[in-house]
Amino acid sequence: MEAAAGPWAEGHRARRPGGWQLLVELTRAEATLDAGRLTVEIETRVTLRGTIGQVHLGQTHGYCKTADTFTGDGSLVVTACLERLSRDLGGWLAGQSP
């Protein structure tokens, strides 16, 4: 999430003295294993605020569902889901005005 927000924050650095706060809350996470296939679902709520005065700048929800063959380590499935959330976050931030 930090990597996705970095370019936006850098590009708008001069527009908000004190910077921003990006709060990413995990609202639901679920993983299921069925017939050797791991499915991961993650839902988030993302709030963008100005640090000084906690000025509300925007809020969105994120969702991903990713599945793949389970090989004993589900980290690749979780990572793929988080990468999708990060890309979506970057797109949402691109439309936000500081």
C-alpha cells in the first residue's frame, strides 16, 4: 500500500503542508482450501486525511479475491491479492485532490 501511495504523495507534496495520513483498515479476510485450491478474499476500508487537523479528503473500499493451486505455502496467493488491492488504491489516489 505504501508503494502504491508513494508516487501520489510525492507528486502532491507541496499542496498539503504536514502531509497526509492513509489509514488502511482490514474489514474482512477469509481463506479457504478446497480440492487443493486456495482462495483468499480481502476487504479493506481506506481513508485519506490531511495530517494537520485530520481533514477528511476521501474514503474508498477495496476488495480482492484470488485463487491458485495450494503448494503448501499460501503466501503467493495472499501477495497476489494484496498487489491487486495496491493497484486499485493507486488508481483511486490518482483521482483524489489533496
